[in-house]
Amino acid sequence: MHGKNNTFQTLHADLRTKLQSIVSETYLLVDETSLWDCGHDETEDLSFLPEAVVVPANTEEVSAIMALCNAERIPVTIRGGGSGLAGGALPIHGGVVIWMKRFDQILNIDAQNFQVTVEPGVVTETLQNTLKEQGLFYPPDPSSKGWSFIGGNVNTNAGGPRAVKYGVVKDYVLNLEVVLPNGDVIWTGANTLKNSTGYNLTQLLVGSEGTLGVVTKIVLKLQPLPTQNLLMLAPFRSAESACAAVAAIFQAGVTPSALEFMERNAITWAVRYLGDVQIPLTDDTEAHLLIEVDGFHLETLYKDCETISGVLEQFDCGEILFADNDATKTDLWKLRRNVAHAVKHNSIYKEEDTVVPRAFLPQLLKKVKAVGAEYGFESVCYGHAGDGNLHVNILKGSLSDEHWLVEVPKGIREIFKFVKSVNGTLSGEHGVGYVQQPYLDIMFTETELNLMRAIKQAFDPNGILNPGKVLG
């Protein structure tokens, strides 16, 4: 872990008084519970306490906070729902955490233009449910959608199961209001579907993990809400066969709205963790694919399912479970979305967010297991197979701290080298954050890294915003 940067200043009493004058005494938090709450997220067991937490109510307050901290060289970390898995919101240099939970308003739903303007503290599922009432659809749906903030989704370019058909967050962001590290406020784009005017600052900010600016308003494009969907759970006697079936489904002319892979342990642990969801599971089942198709015409979807079933038969697939009612569909998605919680319930773990061209999924899974055998760790794999995004959960279990901190990272590096060799990358939707920094040299040349450093310098010359993340 990095120590505190000596160029940063500590938050002395006078600065606390100035922060309090911006947000009021109520929203300057320095109690132990608040500092602890904002000192960790879902990344392993890591924790770094800030010196203070501020909870602003509007863009003007964020601007004043950033201007003050920039002038005084106080490090600032932006926090959303705390669902991150790469340590992107950990205040590793102390300083101030800006907690965006009061930015919780859906400001405008423009049904005529299929757009919504929303604040970053709105919970993703709340936004989706509100839009659904008007027949509108915002597709990105990370597993943490029930508690992650839309601002955090923007900052990590989140995806989720339905990215395979509908794309990820970057495909829906039209415009952003952003507070820069010096307190200046800008809009990055326009509320139009086309924009070829200047550099694309909007897409630069999406996925920047809170290192370039503080997002305070978000304009998203929307789609009509699909009215029909069908869901099927397919068991396989071989996990590699399940992965191999993925590319074949697309080659057969079907684009599912979700195509999820789960190893046996992922299923059994999630069933045990939830307690109220049961599925048939034979002794020879190694993995499952959860496959959804959606649209507006049920007859078309049934034909898609028939095509998919025909493909799966070629890959040693067992008896397929068709979810023919909403309760079963809900149970299956509940199972999938709780896999990470189930894994965490069993052990401290590192979740690697690998992504490869989907035809390479079988080779990736095989490589992960071979590396685990070589470096002495167990893994549970699941993820968004339809877009080649495999979550590799490496379990600490009974491993010693030395093995966990020295040997396991060597294995992770081997996995990432393989990913790079097939033109994949080391993070599909979780970001680089704090924990993936040591592996960036696998992905980028020094020239490429220097370009990124120059961008960071242009936005944040004093280096106060989310320091120690992405580029270090």
C-alpha cells in the first residue's frame, strides 16, 4: 500500500471551519462511524480512513469544496454507493471524501426525445424503475444496481448482464455537468445524438474513475422498454463447453439480451447464501449459462429460444430449465446477482474483471484454472459471457498473508498476460482503481501511459482528485 503523499496537506482546524461554512455543521462528518463507512468499499478487506466527509447538496457547494481543497492541496476522493470492486473510491491518502448521496434527484424525463437528466446520487435501479413506469428503458444494469449510484456507474463505465445486446454506460451518456479540481464548472457535450464538435470530453470523463472531475449532472439517452422476455438456465457437464457454446449462439443469428456464465460453485454458494431459491442441479453439472432474450413480439422470442436450444445440444448440455413465469425469472436473476455476495460470505477474495473477445472464453477459463493450480489458489468464475467478460474470484481461504500478497499477484499477472495476448483487457466494467494499477504495464506502453498522465495533468495539475488511482 502506498503511504500518504508528502505534497498533500492535512485538514487543520481552520480548513474544517471553512468546509463547515460551505455545507453546514450537519454535513461535515468527522465522527468515527462516518469515517469508517467512507473508508472502505467492496474491494477485498481494504480500508483507508479520510480526515473528514463532506456531503454537499448542489453543484455550487461541490465547486466551493474543490476550489478550497485545490488551493490548500487537500486530497479529495469522490464516493457514491460504495459498491466498487477495484478500490476506486478508497481515500488512500486521507483528506476529504465528497459523498454524493444528497444528489438523489431525477431532474427531468424527456419522453419525447428519449432522454433523462439525473443527479449522480440516484440509485441505478430507482432510475430504471421510474423510467419503466413511462415505458422507457435505461439498459445498463450492474449486479449492484440496487445500491450503486448512477454517478459511480458513469465513473467506471459500468455494464452488467444486458451489455451484450444494449452496450455499457458510455453508450448512453450524452452530456455531463462536471466540477473541475479548481472549482470551475463545465458541460462536456450537448443533448444530441450526434456531436462532432471538438474533442469528446464526455466520453473522456466516462470511465475516468473520479480522477479528472466531479460529475454533478448526467444526461442519458433512453430506449423503448421491451415488453416481453424469456429466460432459460442451461446446465453443462463441462465448464469449457459452456463457454464454447457462447460464440455459437451468436453465430446462429441470435443476440440475447443477457448471456451469463456461472461455475458450479457460483451456483451452489449463491443457493446456500440466499436460502430461498432452489434449482435442479445434477452431480455431473460443472457450469450453467443463464440466457435471456427480449423484445416486443413473443413469437419471435420463442423462435430465438428454439434456435438457442438447438445450438446448446451440440455442447453436451443437460436439461434446460425454461422460466415460464415471473416468479421463476425473478429467482434466477436473484441467484445470479447474489453470486458475488455469496463468494464474499465464504472468503476474502480478489475479483479480477477480465474481458476477452468472446470466442476466447474457453481458453481464458482453462488458463485461469491452470494458473490457480500453479500458484496455489482456488477461483470461482462467473460473469457476462455474452461480451467475453469473466469475473475471476480468487479466494484467500486458508492462504497465508504472505502467499496472498506475493504469490497470488504473480498468478494474476500471468492471467492478464494471457488476456492481453488475445487482445483482451484487464477490466471490463470495474475500472483500474487502486488494486489493478500494478498491472497497467501489461496493457500499455510508456508512450500510452504518458499520454494519460498528460491528460490528468491538464485537468488536475495539483493532483488532488482521487490520487493514487488508475495511474497512481
